[in-house]
Amino acid sequence: MAPRRQCPGVPGAPVTPGPHAGPPSRPIRWGRTRRGTRARPRAAVGLALAVVTVVTACSAPSPARDIPVAPYVYLGSRVPDLAAVTRATSADSYVLSFLLARDGGCDPVWPRGRPLADPELSAVLRDLRAVGGSVAVASGGARGAYLERACATAGRLAEAYRAALAVTGADRIDIDVERKIPAALVAEALSRTRSSTGAEVTVTAEVLGPRRGLAPTATALLRELARREVEVTVNAMLMNFSFEGDRRAALVEGAETVAAQVQRLFGLEDRERAFARTGVTYMVGRDDTGAVTTLADAVALRSFAARHRIGFLGFWSLNRDNGGCAGRVATVAHCSGIAQDDYAFTRSLIAGSAAGPHRAGGTGT
């Protein structure tokens, strides 16, 4: 299928031509949307994955940088029609969440016991691939039995990861660390998975505060990955933390703090390379602490991401990217809690903002 031309723009972001699209150490190569470049999903052959990149030219210049973007998709409820979302928004990559342990054993399932090769999900992924889309697989999360704690050896955990990658056709494994895990075992499993499949590795980590940075559970895993020389993107969860003053400033400061930590943890030469290994994921609308991330905040983060060429930009979650419960104080899984157009945050990942002018700033009421 011929790739769609995508020239996403970021309002106010400068364009700085250079000899290459990013630093040499840039880790993620999946689902990018940039001026003139589009990555197609990897096809699983056995447990090995390969990637084909198709390059086209855009007729108009765009300030958007080479940033992998994707919303997370919670699979504990009805699976969204991802092909329809792609057609509506031009987003073409999604993170399937979360791999868990079936009955406490080393057997991967999705939330609420959904089988790994669930027919409904398989049909959705088939339709998504038909329109040029791709997926990553996330393991862990806030609830449920962790595979990382259920699998007794690195070999068995790596087998579970490889099975999920093969079934979904994913080219990236994302470990969402929100509980204590055996860091050395998980790092070894990720090292083996990357070596055998070529899949990219992301560690999604809790952020304790704008100036406090990553939680210890994540830094322990990152140190073990650094010891094994596994190239990894560190995805900062900019949500559910305490802050003072302006929300948007706190989000940006949190990202900058994590990038500084990444530079120290991996001994990177400069902050540019650190940003290329740093991701940002926020929670649309109202988060669990009651704080609200508006669409205007999301657009500002997109501009920040473009300016610094960060390694990934996403949000939790596609299921919540609608205004179906505007004004609701309690956080719920199926809507954002603010007034917005459907998929407004998804569109903001691609082009800064494609929502109507009356929605562009979002609202907390």
C-alpha cells in the first residue's frame, strides 16, 4: 500500500535544517511521523521481525521533528477500531496495554484475561496493518499480576515477550514499571528479546515530581540495562505527581529532569543525546490526583518534543480521548473528564492541534 503523505506541523516550533534527522544514538525506529518519512510495521516471521521504511516527499515544509508518537490503548475493555482512528487522525502507531500473567503464571494475557491471540484484537490489528499502521506492546502497568514477577527465569520471560511480539506483529516492547520487579532478571530478558527479535526497548517509568525525577524501581532496571549495553528509551510518566504553580511548567520541568537523569545513567555526551533517549507520556484530561492536562498543554508538550527531538511522545489513553464525561471529578477509564472533541489529543500528537478553536485550550469543567 502506498504511504500517505504526512506533513505534520507544530505551531511556533522552529525549523533547523541539519545533516541528519537526529542523533546517531536515536533508539526508536517505529511508527514515526515526520516530514517525508513514514515507517511501516515489521512483519513477524517466526519470532524474527524486520522493518521496511518507505520515504516520500512532502510538498510543503513542516516544523515537525522526527518524533515517534503513539497513544496507549487499554485492552481491558472493548478494543477501539484503530484503523478508523488512523483514518480520522493520521496517527498510525499505538501501544497495546498491558501484558499480564495468566493466573499468576508465566503465560502472557491482556487485562481481564483477554487471550494473547484474541480474535477481536487480531481483526483490529489486521485492519490497522491494511492502512499502514503499527503497534508496540506494553507489559506491566498499575494493576494486575506482572509477568516480570511471575516468570522465574530470564529465558522464560523472554519467551513470553517474544510470543507477544510475534502474535501482534509489534516491533517494540515497553516495560511499564509501577511496582517492584527483579531488575536483573527483567534486564536480561529484555537483552535476549532485543538480540533475538531486533525489537526496540522502552522503559516507562513513574515520575515522583518535576524536580525529583524517576522512581527507584525504574532506575534500578535502567542501571541493569546499561550494564548489558541495551539501548533503551526512557519514557517519563508525567502524571499523578504533586507540583506547585503552573501545570504546564511542571510537565516541562519533569521532562527536563528525566533527560538529565538519562544523561547521567547512560553516560551520554550531551543533553541532545539524552533527549533522544527520553520519552514523555501524559494523561489526557483529569489524572488520578485531580490535576488536568488540557489540549493546550498537550500542544505545548508537542512543541517541546519537537524542539528537543525527544525519543517518544504519547499519552494515556486512546480510550479516554473523548469528551463523553466533561465535568466529572473522579477519573475514569473511558473518557477524559474535560470538554473536548473526539480524538483531539490523538490529533495533537501529529500536528500540534487539529481540534476546533473552541476546544483548543481544553477545560477542566
